[in-house]
Amino acid sequence: MPTYDYYCKACDTHFEVMQRITEPPLTQCQQCGGHIQRLISPVGVIFKGSGFHVNDYRKPEPAKDSESKADSSATSASKS
């Protein structure tokens, strides 16, 4: 069940309430009965592991052995 943040301008109170997504937002402050406003908070989500687009479709990195062979053949060709 998600937690929603609310703020009451009348009594300057900030509080959190666990509510279902299908429930309507609260309209009255729990302390003074004044009008409250639901606040929007950012959510921190980090996708790790296999199964995500960035990990599955990343270009393969070239092998280090093939790079060193290509460099050595290029240097030997320029010396002759």
C-alpha cells in the first residue's frame, strides 16, 4: 500500500497516510480540520540485473587481445 504525504496550510502540519490507490485523497486535516493538499514526492528506483533494456542491448566491447594484435600489426607495417 502506498504512502501519501499531505500538508495543511492552516496549522502548518505535514503528515503521511497509507492509502490504497483506489481511495480518494483526504480533504480534511487530522489535527485542525482545515483543508489539506496531497504532496507529490519523487520515488527512487534503481533497475539492476539482467532483463532491463540497458543491460540486454548494450553493444559488446571488443576483446583486448584483438586490439593489441591490430596495433602491433599496424606498427610493424609502418616500420617496413
